[in-house]
Amino acid sequence: MDREGAETCLRRLAEAELRRARAPGTLAADGTGRLQLVAYALIAAGAIEVGTADEIQAGLEFALATRPPGETGVTPQRSARLARIWPRRDRTGVPAAPRPASWRVVPVGQVFRIRDGEFRGDLGLLAYLQTGYGARLTMAGWMHGPAPDPDTSRPRLLLAYVSFSAVDDQATGYTLGFGTRLTGPGAVSGVLNLDPQHEIRWLDLGTAPGEPATRIRLDQRVPSPDITVTGTAASPGELLADVIAARMLALASAYPQESPEQLAAAEPGLLPHATGWLGDVVTALLAAAALPPSSPVPGQLAGLCGRLGISGHGITTPPAADLPERWTSMLSRYHRRSPRPLPAPGSWAAIVAELPVLDGVRLAVLGLHHSERGTVLYLHAGGVTMEDDWAYYRAVSPLPNLWIRDSAGRWHATDHYAPRPLGDDGEVTLSLAIVPPLEAATAWIDVVTIGQSAQVRARLPVRWTWNP
């Protein structure tokens, strides 16, 4: 990695942005967007430190804020805000020294009933994971909220925290709960956290006063998943380009293919602008040696933009016709949409697997959940760090790229959905959206994680459960 080249590239870009902003007739209110995007890319690739990128960004912000009178650009409100941002900082969420305790990943697949005031429902416990830093149960199901208002016949909104007690096999008590917002029947999901000081074999959950507890077995035999590890050599820039492609393809699934201009003008979760500045990102990755000069990735990204009807991306490499299989699969879905039945909202599947450590990152699959918003995969990661202010937000870094291949041979991208807070233990539970959502007929999925050193494929059977 050429860190000096990365910093030089970023400083030159800042100077170019300042010259552009000071050009006669320029009315740009904020000339730092391009610089910020490239900085995030270099941080994600590990080519530059967060503090260094912040200092360069702050210099440009200050120069724009203190332009001579008559040069329009930064508003007084933005100038005032500059005094409160851009402190030099290091990476956040640095993992603490790992504890020697191993992980316990257990499929649960049990349903318990909730009867709490105006709430009632059936929740399925998908999986249980215990690490040296605590334990969690992933859950999903269907809840019924309050009855309609008798005066207006309109649904009543209820915001509440549902809690219940639990006792383990060594008579240790816990209080578990989750927040929910309902105006009527709806799918719910989440993570229940507890902090046992010993290995738990079972839990008795008491969900309503006067009703018998539900025993949750946590000592079930875990079936060995079919796991394949293939040695690969991928550069940080190539991995980042794969993430960019996944976000663009995920975004494409939300827009009609007949109207490519909507996609071209949209703002994906990873890139502030799908049609602009991507060429600057590629140039910076090459300058930092995060992308090898012979890499096919720039041409592949240009080819993907062309297939999606996106122009003005700024990549000078000729578009490649030969794209990775997973990209092509999602493009085929985008261009030839044929609706297929989806699982019922509130469906879940208790699939679990602990994956081999990849580039120092430890991963465990903790179940699937399908709701009106789509399919979500629960994933727990250890040995990671978090950047708390990325527009390039991938929740954790470095998290291996993760794709899904279903039993029909179709590929699906994963997108961040609801990351849980990362403490100083270097562990985080993520809810990753699977795009497009899985279909009701899916018999199994391959969870494919791609890192710099290897690719891991875990084949997991899918059996959907629904409790209305």
C-alpha cells in the first residue's frame, strides 16, 4: 500500500476543488463532496488514516469558509458549524484483547407467545450465540397492536417496550425485552441481549403473569454446515469495487428498468452520486496501490455502469463486457423481472453457522427473517472496527464482502440495514438486507464471504416458518 501516494492524491484533489470553487461565477455551496467521497474510499481500503483525511478535509472547508468578501459559497451557518467539527481522531471501536472463550452458536427454532397489555403475538427464537463478551438471541415473528379507536375507527399507534423474565439452568435470572411500534398486526424482529457468566443449557421464559414458562433448549446439536474455503488474492481496492457494485445493483432493484434516468440520478447507500466522481475513486485507489495497474476492476465498473444506463461516471478505462458472475446474475434479474412468490411477512428460518476466520474477522450466521421490507440476514462479527461517520458506511471495517447465492443459482447482494452499537470488545450484530429478497421456494442459500486472502462458502438449508 502506498500511503504517501494516497495522501498526495488527496491533497492534489483538495487543491483542485479549491481552484474550482474560486473560479469566477462559481456558486457551489460546498466544494468538498468529491474530496470527501475519495477520502472515504481510501480509508475503506486502508490506504490513509482517518485523522489525515480529516485534516485535509478541514483545510479545504476552512479555505472555502474564509474566502474574500463577494465570493459566494459557504453560508454563515456552515461557517459556524466548521468550528465544531473536524477534530483529529483515531479509528473508533478498536477491538479489545480477545477473551479465550470460544463461541457457542446454537439453532433454536422455538416459538413463544407474548401477552403484554395491549400486545399479543408469537415470536420465534432463531438462534443463540454466546461469546466471551455476552450472549444474544435473535428473534422474529408477528405482533398484534391495540384495537382501533372506537370513536374514529382509525388504528391507534402504540410505542412500547415489551419485557419478560428468564431463568437459566443454574437459577440465574435475566430480564429480556425489545421496543416496538405498531398500529395493528405487523412483523417484528430484533436481538435479545443477556450477559451470562457461565454456559447456559436452557432458559425458561416467562412472558405473561400466571402463565407457565416456555423452556428454550440451548444445548441442541449443531449440524455441521457444508463449508468450502478457496484461496484467492484480492486487493483492498478490488474488494471495495465489489462493494460499490453490490450497492449499485441493490439500488437498481428499486427502480424500473424502463426508466434508467431515475437510477442515474439516485443516491446509492455507498456513493453520494451514482453518476459522478467514481472515476476519481478509481484514480485514487490506483495512486495508493490499492488497485493493481493490471486490475480488470475499472473496466468492469465502467461496464456495469453502461449496463445500468449510467453515464458520466468518470472512469476512463474502456467498459469491459466480461463481468463477475454475481454481477451478471443480478443484472439479469434487473433486466428481466419475473415476480415469484415471497415468504409471508413475519416468516423466519433458524439457520446458523460459524464461519472460518477470514482476514482476522470472525463471523456467525444467526438466522433469516422476512418482512414487508424484505429479507434480512442476522450476522455477528468479531475482531472488527467501526467507523462511526462514513458516508461509505459498511457498518464495520474490515468486514469481508458478503453475497448470497440461492438454490436456483441466482445471486443476491447484501446491504447494511440496522447495525447494533459496537462496544470496545470488537463485536457487533448486524441485520443485513438481502437484495433482491429471497423467494418462498428457496431450499438453501450459499453465504459467500470474500476477503483478501480467501473466499468462504457456507451452504445452509432454508426452512421457512410462519406464525401469524
